[in-house]
Amino acid sequence: MSKDILLDDNNDLKIINGDFDYGDSEIQEVGLILQSTQGEWKMTPTLGPNMYRFIKSKASKSEIESTVAIHLAIDNKDFKTLRTKINTVINRGQ
């Protein structure tokens, strides 16, 4: 479990009682990685799956999951462990 300063739903700093909110940031980190494209992370320029390329593509679910797994692994995250958390977060928005 990673702990860090938290962001709100708009990726702005989350402020509570005039101070930064701090807590479990693992899913937040995953979300930021999945929203990014290669070159956006200065210290790890190959990180960023560029998920936009899958919009209206004929990519299979396994191709997309493979891409996600590769980019999470670059940040030392295990897709198999996170899969249920990622699905839960995605499904809440539907």
C-alpha cells in the first residue's frame, strides 16, 4: 500500500480543513499512469500506455490488459493483484 498526498476527482490537490489530504494512493497512482502517454513522466519516459489509441479500435480485451500490465509493471505494480480493484473503480462510474 502506497501513501501519498491525495487528489480529488479532477486531479487537483484534495484539501481538508485547510491541509492536504493524505492516505492510500495506490489506485490514484494507477489512474494517473493509465491517463498518461509516454514522455509525460520525466524520470520514466517510457511509462504511459496511451490508452486513447484504443478508442474505436479493434483491440481485444487481452491486448488492452497486456498493455496495462506492462505499464503498471514499469512502476513496480502487479496488474494481477490490482485487477479487481481497477475493475471495482471502473464499474462504480457506470
